[in-house]
Amino acid sequence: MKRRIIMSMLAGATLLASTFLTAAPARSADAPPEFSTTDWHDPITAAPPVPKPSGASCQVTLAEAQFRDFTPYTGTYTPPDGCGDRWSKVVLRMDGKVKGRQFDRLGYLHLGGVEIFRTSTPQPSPDGIEWSVEKDVTRYSDTFRSAQDVEMLIGNVVDDTYTGIIDVKVTLTFYAGKPAATPDQVLTLAADSTLTTPRNSERVVAEVYATGSGGGCEEYWYLTVPDSAPYSCQADGGPYREVQVKVDGQLAGIAAPFPTVWTGGWSNPFLWYVVPGPRAFDIKPIEYDLTPFAGLLNDGRPHRVEVSVVGVPEGQTGWSTPVNVLVWQDTKSAHVSGKLTVHGEGELTNSSIHTPGSEHRVDTEGAHRLTVAGYVDTSHGRVTTTVSRSLANSSVHRWTEGESVDGLDARWTDDESVTVDGRGPARTTRTERTYTMDGTTTIGAGDRLRTVLSLGDRASVVTSQGGRRLAWSRLDDTYAGEATYTINVPRDQRHAVGTTSERYRLYGSGGCYDRALTTVQGVLTKDRNAC
């Protein structure tokens, strides 16, 4: 079976921090022999809920909309009454429902041009599903303090075949109390991709909501192969991708994109009807500490800030990279001067080797390193920030003629160290991120398509000062699924069976969270909390 057939099933992921999805109570643990053709458990994830303070709170509705096409919802946001203008926490919640037949869709929510939420949707049952997503958006408090235009879009297609209308409501809940430490300003780039920061900026962080999507090959970029290999999705340099930020043409930050699998991914929606892949419903931005460039940015003039994705074939669409810039200011200084002192870029290596045969194979190895350092002279003395980041990707992609067997075993690492040296001992935060994907799709006798897949989202964060560990945490979010169904037949003839599971563990100096879920044929059979 050619990849173009599989692609047509994935084409629904269109254009365009914790997650918690509220589901109906679990049904009986005695799972049916096959997936129901009309109904299954509401989507649920093992990720933790957003912790909420006790005490007074105020709620504002940001959007209520039904998405049938690519017309954005527009409205106006007004700050809440009764909770002041400095909050201990702000929580966004989206409640959604959809029924009928529909692909997975990608969406965003902008407030005053600032992207505060990016999401994708589950695929519905004929009887309908409901789901909810929560996100801590306290960092955008500066944006919430004044009236703003609201724009939201979950691009959708509704016709005689795809009948699912996506119905959502989005709210912000503001919690009074001791104000959280948040950026002083949240900026966006101008239409010409320039940025003008306040002249007294002492810390600058960019965040990029990078997603490969749009229904083409960049929707599953990790499966692309060199042009010389006989495969449906080709890219000149193979599957290596890297999201870069440049300031005035100079490389300022590098990062590995998260290999998100949307809820139509790997040709098998039965893997995702109940438990989505990691981050699918709460797409986290990539963060870049640009403080070493603060001295340059603080000259009062606009500076060009560009985001690009390495490895995307020239002229190929499919990546969206909106940028927010978070700024902390020195309130006792009118102008914070400084200088970029170190810029060390390693060679970007990227090798994808195709080995032909009855089973084709592409072996990919890619890596890149960047170290930047700079200082700012603040009212409390000179502060030097050093940022080092190291990326690596290795994968083995195997497939047969006609792509009736198609498998990938891939690993991405993104290690980062940020050291701030000012008054007192230097403080260093080291973050080690690892993403994994190991799966195979096979089309066998009777057009039975079978997918076996495991995904991993792992991170270790350690903050130390003067040789003493101040804080640490470890995240281990793992997904595993196996599902089989008959392709090219109506839904009631697919005879689908499938088992999926997710375990989300987060532990460290801040405590412990450990939740595990298991589903069988769309029925939630286990929901266990271990902490």
C-alpha cells in the first residue's frame, strides 16, 4: 500500500505548563471484543492537573465558538474585576466537544497578538466526545492587565463526509494572593520580524510554538528520507530538523523540535481515540534564553529576529513558528548596557545514508552545538549569562517496497546549560531532554493494518549554586499502543482492536506525581495514582 493512501488518513492535522483532561467515569473493566463503532471513552491523559491556590478567584470567558471552517473567532478581552491586577496564578481552560466524523485539527489562541495556547483535537465518535485542557498561563500576566483583542482558530472542514463541528469554550481563572514572579513585558515581533525591547531589559527569553503540520510530509517530518530513496516523503537531507533563532542574522539559539504525533498519526486513529500522544493537546513552546544578546537589543532600535527550521526542503510549507518574547526589566535603570562576549558554534553534522534492498533502510545521525555568553551592567552590578546547548538525533527507518511495512526507531536529545554569574556564587540550571519514538505499521492479509508504537518524553532539570544543589526534577512521560483494523472499508466493518497506555511520572525536590492509564478497545480499564 502506497504512503499516499496513509497520508490521506493523516491529512486532518491542518494549519493552524501542565495539561489535564477531564473525562467521564470509566466504564466496566470487562472490555468488549472490538472497538465500538459509535462510542468510546472521552479523551484522557495521565498528565497532572494545574495546581490551584485556595482563596478568591475571578473568571473571564475568552472565547465561545463553533469551528466549521478556517474563519477565526474574534472577540475582546477585558481584565477581571475583584482580583486586582497582580495574581498568584492564572489558569486557562478549554472545554471541547465534537461528534460525527472528523480529522484531528490544529488550533491556536492569541491575546493581543500573543500566542498563549496551541492545541490539537481528538477524533470523535459518532455519538460524540467531550474533553478539557488546562494550562498555567501566569507568565503572560502582563498581557492580561489590559484590554486585548482575542483571536482563536481551530481550522476545520465540514461537509457531507466530515461532519464534526468543533465546539469550544475557553476561560481564564485569576487567583488572588501573593503575586507570582512574572516577566515585566510580553512582546511579539513586528510585521517585518523585528523586535524592539525596553532599554532597561536585563533578561530576555524567546518562546517559539513550533509545529510541523498542514497535512503534508512535514506533519511527520521524522519519517522523511533523502531524495535518492524510494519513499513517499522525501527531503534533501533526510529527517533531521532543528529550530533556530537568529538575531540580526547571527545564530542565537538552537533546539530540537518535539516529535508530536497527532491523533490521526501513524495511520491508526485507534491508537489515539482515548489517550493522546504526549503534548498533543497542550503544545509547549520551545524556550531560548537570549539574555546574552540583551546588551545588543537594548540600544533602542529594532532588531531582526528570525526563526527557521533546518532540514525543511526549500519551498516546502508545513511549519508554524510564532514567537513571543518575555522581558524582565531593571526598574532602577533607564538603560542597561552590555555586550555579547562569546559566540561559539560547532559544525552542524547531518548524515542520512540509504541502504537499498528488499527492506530499505535509512540511518540518520545529526548533531549541533552552540555556546553564547554576554553581560549586562545593571543597577545591582554586572551580570554575565552563559547559555550552552547541544543537540543530537539518531534514527533507523526501515520499509519494504510499497511501504506495506514501515518502521522507525528514533531518539532526540536536547541538553542545555544556563549559568548566571552576578552577585554571589554563580547559579547554573542544567536541563537534559530526551524524546523517543519506536514503532512499526504493517499492512497484512485482508487489508489488516497493525501499528505497534511507543513514545517517550523525558527531562531532567537540576539547579545548583556554589556546588550545592538547590532544586531538581525528573519527568518521564511514556506512551505505548498497539491497534489493528481493516482499512478501505466502512467504519462498522473495520473490526478494530487496540490497547493503549500512558504513565506520567514527575518527581524531585517539589514532590511526586505518578499516574498510569490503560485502555482496551476504547474502554478505560486502569487509572492508578502511585504517589
